[in-house]
Amino acid sequence: MKRDEIKDVLARGKAGDAVTVAGWIKSVRESKSVGFVHLNDGSTFDSIQVVVPENFPGREAVLKQITGASLRVEGRLVASPGKGQALDLEPASMTVIGECDASSPVQKAGTSYEFLRGVAHMRPRTNTFGAVFRMRSELSFAVHQFFRQKGFVLCHSPILTTSDCEGAGAMFQVTTLDAEKLPRGADGRVDWSKDFFGEKASLTVSGQLEAEILAMSLSKVYTFGPTFRAEPSTTPRHAAEFWMIEPEFAFADLADDRALAEDFVKSLLEHAFKHCERDLRFFDERVEKGLRAKLEAVAKAEFGVIEYTEAIRVLEKAGRAWNYPVSWGVDLQTEHERYLTEEYAKRPLFVVNYPRSLKPFYMYCNDDGKTVACMDLLVPRVGELIGGSQREHRLEPLLSRMKETGIDERAYSWYADLRRFGTAPHAGFGLGFERLLMYATGLENIRDVSLCPRVPGFAKF
């Protein structure tokens, strides 16, 4: 079906142009002499107003349609006398493509986000979620653009894996075995040698370890793909399936890692300002007042840096009754992270050099023997946005950490080989794409920036 996108018509059209548009009705309004149909095809936030004269053939059939019906309109652009739009569309022909039943779950204005999560197949028809998924698409492009300009090579890391990168064990198992008739050995344990891969396999929690393989030959690589965590968390910040952006680059330390992360976040925000202006304006007006100004402040800020040890001192002296008490050696919770970035630093803040007991085996051990060279980037409202580290590139310290944390050296012999054969200092980080989208849109629940969110107890659609 040949048509003009409404985005292009509104941006470049002029009075007198003949156009053909198709889309879904956002609203219908009728007066004695004229009817108004607002049509949107998803290419932009704004709709085009079709002005239907009183004597238009088939007027009644069109104006009886409701929000959600699809329509094709051929006509000519005319200067609009009304406020809010420069051009109207004067139709020569109008065809109803698909009627919408009045039982549509997105008919009512002001429908809650919680309700819409249950009808995720329909919620992109709403202004909020149309804007979310346009921004998600645009920022996905910006991710690849940033790393390409920096000379990074895209790495497609595997989704099926036998490695637990984080060491937490919260992984989804993948098997072709019959759950009703699992083969078991003499000790009663499942005999995974009978499974498809001949060993226990899971969905990946991170592409980092595999990306390190390529970084040790191509120097600068990144992954951008789905990851999975089987944690039973139901917080607004956690999902079972989400997308991770993970650069790995050789001949780099923690300072290089921080610099890349700061540049990356700022670049994505600048891209949004330039290419998502209309959708951002909606989020600023309807979702979080002042959002644009807050994001602009971050894009212009010099990110702060604080040692974990000092951060604990700051929290202990804050005079707050924390839900999670703080002391050296405990992990920071969202309440701590938000205080540090929103009230203490009043800007994005890197917390660096956490206790080694809190972090995975692959992080570089500092000379103090107590901490590892790692970083968490904290941003207002969200808390942790990025986590990264300098990787342990020395063989003996790596093997020692594996033993200390219960990692089977035989299963990760290939990872140790990267240190045996031409090792090099390297670093990397992970950014959860959905958390970035929460930050950029002002939405407070990760379920609202995913097309079909996967969370404990819910995998519909």
C-alpha cells in the first residue's frame, strides 16, 4: 500500500501537496458542519488532522469510527486555521481499513500503567508507549553508532552457555530432557551427559566472558543483546529478561573504563535530545515534570568519583535511619545509591573499589588485598546504571580468586588461557538498556519500557 508517513508530511509538507496517509484514529470530533479525525501512524508522536466537510461522501461511516480504527486517506494539505498544527488534510477519499470494537482495552483515557501491563499487545497504541518504543528504537541505533565511531567491533555473544558469569547461580536452565523422566546417576543427581549439549546449560546472564575472548585479539569489542536472570525479584528495577550493552577493551584500566562509561551515557542523552525531541517533550510534560532539564544537567556534568570506603563513611554520617544498615563490607542498596547521587554529590557519581567479597572472581584485585578495581555509576532517581571493572589479567591472582569463590577451574580453563597466552590489561562494563530507558523517559517501572516484560509469575504474550 503506497502511502506517505505522517512524520514526513508534518515535517516537510506544504499547503497544496497531494498526499496519501494511513494510520489509526486517535480521536473523532464532529460539529454541525465539519468533522475532525486525528490520525496517527506511529512514525511520530503528533497526529495529522483530517477535516471532513459536511457533504463529504461516506462521512457518516467514517465519523462513527472510534479510537483505534485504521483508516486510509487521500487528499490535499491545506493551511490550518486552528492552533497546534500548521497543516490540515482535506480528504478526496477516505477508506476504513479496520474497524475497532468498543470493547478495546485502551479506549479509556487515564488507564493505569499497571492495567496496561496486562494488555501489552495493545498498549503501544497509547501516546505513552508509542513514545517509549520510538525512543527505544532510536537509542538502540545510538548505541551502535557510538561504539562504531569509537572503533569497537560488534560481538554476538552466545545466549546458550555453560558459564555463570556473575557466580550467583540465578540462571534459567535449558534442556531437552524429559522433566518427568530425568536420567540420574548412582548418586541420584541428574546425569547432564545425556542432555543435548552433554552438560548442564543455561540462558546467559552476561556476554562479558565471551566478549573478553574477542577483546584479546581485536582490542575493542562490545555486545548488545538479551540476558536472563532467574532472581525472584519483583522490584520495579528488575526483570527476568533484559538487554545488556557490554563493551570490553584491551590495554585499559579502571580510569579508562570510567571515561568510556561517562562518554557513553552523555552521548546517548545528546542523541535523544536531537532525535527524540517530540517524545521527550511528552515525557517532560506528562510523566516527569522537569525531566528534560535534569537530563541536560547530566549531559553537561562532570561525573564525580568516590571510593566505596568513603561512601560508607558518608552514609554512616548521613543521620538517616536506613532500611538496610550500612557498614564496611555490605553492598549498597538503592536507598544508599540514590542518597549518594541525589543528595550528597548532586550529580552522577562513580563509586569505585568495592570489597572483593562483594564482587565476582574476574575483577582485578587491588594492592590492598581487600578491594577490587571496579565501579558502579549511580544516577539520580534510578541509582546504579552501569557496573564495570578492570578485569584480572594476571593468571595466578585469577586462579586464586576462582578457588576462593568456588569456581571450577576446569570449567573455566579457556578463560584462564586468555591469561596464559598473551595476556593484557583490559576492562569493561555493563549497562542495562531498560534502566537507561527508565532514566530517559521518567518511567519508574522496568515493565513499562519492555514490549512484553518477563518477570516472576508473568510471561504472557
